[in-house]
Amino acid sequence: MVGVDVSRGGLNVVDGLLRELAPQVLGFLARRYGQFDLCEDAVQEALLAAATQWPVDGVPANPRGWLITVATRRLTDAFRSESARRRREDSVAAMAGPEELVAPGADVDDAPDTDDTLTLLFLCCHPAVTPASQVALTLRAVGGLTTAEIARAFMVPEATMAPRISRAKKSIKAAGSRFAMPPESERAERLRVVLQVLYLIFNEGYTASSGEELQRVELTAEAIRLTRMLRAALPDDGETAGLLALMLLTDSRRAARTTADGGLVPIDEQDRSLWDRAQITEGADLILHTLQRGGVGPYQLQAAIAAVHAEAPSADKTDWRQILSLYVVLEKLAPNPMVTLNRAIALSQVEGPQAGLDLLATLEDDKNITETHRLDAVRAHLYERAGDLATAHELYLAAARRTTSLPEQRYLQAKADAITG
């Protein structure tokens, strides 16, 4: 039974719906059957079936029930196999009665109204899994990113990332984890990883790592939704509030970041009347209230920097000295090459482009940044400001070759073309 006709523009409709429903379906199955690895595999198969069928046949009237039905059937097939029977003797057989090995009808959705996404987030961040794999698994199971997208976020080949995700699922199974919130003693460390995951999901949505579109609104919206949910559960955690403020302040610029044809517009050229003032007000008020409570962390500092940008009436009235001071503190608290890169931009605004270039020179041996397009792009901009157009031209071209985002590629190529090297 078709609920929504998606014959036109169906891929976008289906993609957004599947991202919303995937963690709900996985949470429901994991709570009922307890076998996270098998449930995740079954949900992935159901999502693949939906992505293939729904754009052609239309979205079912009960899409969540449809996904639960298909995923449950995949689980039933696995449970009935001899190897799966051996694996579930001590766990699934004790948890699921024979009636649960019969898939419900496609029009039945007996899942509870509660959203198990937060429990799923913390499960993926189990201490038996390495930190990098915690992030990768959560991005796939909760964020709905593909293995290829996760690999780009980690700057590793897809062939490296796929086994990492598989090992993470096996580690959770071997640890005998229950589908429940972690004990208080483990919650702080797992929360750190959960925040990192939400941050990466938002970043992938705000500036897509590849493809025709600069932004993937469904990802930024989901990251904000999940972070709001997390803050509601942990209202006194400063870093959770800081991350939400950072997302709101950053996302407030979304409408001004692209031209009518999808081209990239840098922040200093954006029409600030298009910025979402409601998001800016909410984000600025949230970070101000959070900073007043003390215990400042990296996300709070990034949110404070975003607030300075958001509250500047124009690009030339941005308080770069304040931004530079915040980056200095952030780099001491959480040093990484991207922070240094951004500090170099702020430093160049305060002391001139050569000061920024001198600081960027300290990153030349860091493969985490030299193998991306960002270092070349910033250096090109600073050399252009310094008047060395030939070097700027070559660096813009080098950056354009490195990026897999087509809007960024076109922007960098246009910058190179505008310079007569």
C-alpha cells in the first residue's frame, strides 16, 4: 500500500526518510533481540531494499512498520540457519519466544513511541570498541552515513573503514552488551565520543565531503535534533550545550552560503540579511549562559568563536582580535591541525598575511592536513592577499585538484582563473 508518491524527486524524499527511521528501527530491534551486530546487518538490508523499491513503488503508508517487517524477516532467516542457531543458544533463545520469529505484517508497527536513538548512540560508543571505531560505527548506525562517507571523514580508504566497522560490531557482541544506557562510571567517556560523532555528522552535512551539493540539510538537521535530545537528557553538561550552540550558530548561515546555482559563497561575501536571526539568538544566548557557569571545553570555545562571527554586522567589523584570542586558548586545550589552520586565518587578519603564512609553515609535515585541500586553499588566499599571485594561482589549482566536493572545486578553480599568474 503506497502512502506517498515519490516518482519525482523520490531519491531525496526516500533518503531523508530512511535517515530518520534507520536508528529508530535499529533501536527497536536491538532492544527486542539484543543481537546488535545481526540487527544492524538486518537493518542495512532493509534500508537497501527500501532505497531500491520506494522510489519506484512509492513510500508505504507505514514506512517504519515496513522496515521493521523486512529487517525482522532477515533476522528470522538468520536465526533459522544452523550457524545462527549456535550463536544464539545462550542469548536470543532465552530472550525471544517462538512468536517473535514470525515477522509482523507490513502494516503493523508495534514499536513503542519512545525513541531509542540515545541508547543506541551510547551502545555504539562501548568501551570495548576503539575510539575511532566508536565514531565510525555510530556514524553508520545512527547517522546513516555510508561507509565511503565515513572513510572520507577519517581520511582513510573505504577498504580500511569497512573492516573497522565490522570489527566494532563484533567487539560489542563479544562484550555481551545489553541494550541499555551505560553505567554512570562509563558515561563521561562515552559522552565525549557521542559528541564527536554528532559533530562529524553535522560537519558532513554543512560541507559535504563529495558530490554536487555543498550542503546536505538532512544531516545537519539530524545532528541538531540528536544534540537537542542529548541536551534535554543532560541539561547540566556544558560541552553538550556548547555543541548545540555551535551547530545553531553555524547553521544560521546556511541560506547565504550558496548562490542560486549552488556555488560556494565565503563568509566575508555572504548577504548577512539571509542569516537566520532566530538561530543566532538561540545559539548566542545558549553559549553565553553556558560560559557563565565555568568549566569551558573545546565545543564551548568553538561556539564562542561562531558567536563573534554571527554577531558582527559586516565582515569588516568582525572582532578578529577576540577570535584570535579564543583560538589561542582552544589550541592549548585541544591542539589539532585544523585549529592551527583557523588560528592562522585569524592571525593574518590581525597581523597581516605573512604572519598567517609563517604559522601555516608549522603544519607542512602534518599529513592529517597536508593531504587535504584545506591547507593549500588557505595558503593560496594568504599569498593572494600578500600580492604573490603566481604562487596563489598554483595553490588554488592544487587545492581544486584535492577536493572531492564539486562546489568547492568550482570555487577554487574560479579563484585560480581570476588570477593572472
